[in-house]
Amino acid sequence: MNTTLSDKTGLLLEPIYREHRTTPGHPERPERLDAIEGRLRETGMLEQVERIAAQPVDQDYLHLVHTPEYVRRVRRAADRGAGYLDSPDTPVCEASFSVALHAVGGVLAAVDAVMSGKLRNAFCAVRPPGHHALPDRAMGFCLFNNVAVAVRYLQQRYGLARVLVVDWDVHHGNGTQAIFYDDPDVLFFSVHQYPFYPGTGSWRETGWGRGQGATINVPLPAGTSEAEWLESFYRYLLPKATEFRPQFVLVSAGFDAHQDDLLGRMEVREAGFAAATQLVKKIADDYCGGKLVSVLEGGYHLNALGRSVEAHLRALMDHELADSHAIRPPL
């Protein structure tokens, strides 16, 4: 394996992810990717990243996280155009199974590119999102847990012993937590609005068995300021990550904690997401040669989503932030 550190940031943003069609008025819609691509094209950033091609995941890797019967249920629901799976908030159309396979497969392609040294880090703008998906159940707009499969892939294919997952979506990543709740080799950190959907993510949820202490939840009330939100990374993530010394960092990058978002009620701006990115990137630089892949989760105000992804990518690329008032971590 090539261990030379590349200075390139990758971007996974493929047309197939728009083919997952949701119901009219649904916040998780194909136009989210139009907003991201439009903003990156407008700012010239599409020319500054290395593009990653989408590919379907080998279903053997899906079975590291999801039960075979559940995978079959997703396929059957899509094939018959069922409309939704398991809960009315999780739509499926005839293309959804194929799109979801390409979402997971695209994330694994990004992981391979980073592990091989072809890329320094990468952002995956995929749909459908994944962090609410459980081993045998769809929920919260999510079909397959993209990040969780990437963790198991890193463990199995590359033999990694310590993987850090940072989830800053406004909603608690209950699916990811459940999958790794007893795994001491996966450090899961989630900062989220609470109480809020899906109802999990209290301070008391810290892991089970050998995994006790490897889950860190930071539940914050609606209206939390950007400074308070960001402080949680320094107070709770940084000390534990320093002790854990991850060999790879994955980010469930939801941007629905933005102050303009349609679903959340937090006060984060683009600058806050950039600062969180800088901090998590510093952890990756310090302990695993910069190996980091972030994966799109939420973010439903189209303009805010485009600006937030731009800020996130700029931080991954070590660019100066456009906002002169952006928060910069004191590292």
C-alpha cells in the first residue's frame, strides 16, 4: 500500500444519486445535489478537486452491517415501487436500490483512494443518506448506512484497529451508534439537537460491554449557538481522540445544524462547519496521515447547504475561508 501523503482532496458527486426520487415536498430531494454542484461550479471549486467515480458496492460488504433479509427487502420495495420502506419518511422509487448500492460503493471507492495515497481526503455527496439506517430497518430518509459499511470495510479489507466516526448532523446518528455500540475499536462521537428525532443520543448512552466509553453523545438544546456547538468538539471529542489515536477518520457530515435549515433549530453557520472540519482534519493529520472521508447526511436549505459544503471542502483543502469572520480553531 502506498503511504505517500497526497495533497489532493477528492469529491464524489455523480448523476446517479439524483435518481433516488422522493415524494413531492420531501426535504431530502435530488435538488440538494444541484445546489451543491451549482455552488461548487460558481466558486470554481469543481476544478480544484479530484473526481471520484461512483460504483455499486459488493453486497458481501453490505452484509457486514445489514442482514441479508433486509438487503432483499430494500430491493423488493424498490422493484415494486413501494413508495416507502419501513416508515413513511423513507421513500423508495424503482431506482432506489441501485442508487443506494452506488452510494455505499462510492464511499468505499473514496476510502480506497485515501488508503492508497491517491487522495489526502475526500467528501462524498451521496444520496440517500445513511446514519439512521439500522441493520434490519430503514428510517429517517436512510436505506443503507454508508458510513457504517465503510468502517467495517476498513476493518476487514485493511485490518484497521481504530476508526473514529464523527457525526455532526443535527439529528443523532442512531443507526451508526447501534451498529458499533459494543465495539471498542470504533470511537463514535455525535453532537446533535436534543430532544429531537429520532429520540436517542442522551448523555447516558456511552456504549455497551467492551464498547463502554467508545460512544460519546453531546445532546444540545434547540437554539444552541455556533460557539457552544463548536466548543463541544474541543471539550469532548479532542481529548478522547487523542487517547484513541485513530487510524482513519470518517465524518457523517450533515449540514442541517445550519441556522437557516428547514428541519433543525441550531445556530451554526458555514464558518462553524469549516472550523469543525479543521479540527477533525487536524486529528486525522496528527494520528493517521490525514486519512479522512466525509459523507453527506442532512442539510435541507438549498442555499445554506451549497455554502456549507463549499466551506467544508475549503477546510479539507486547507484553503483560507471566504468569510473573514470565520471561526478558526486555536490549534
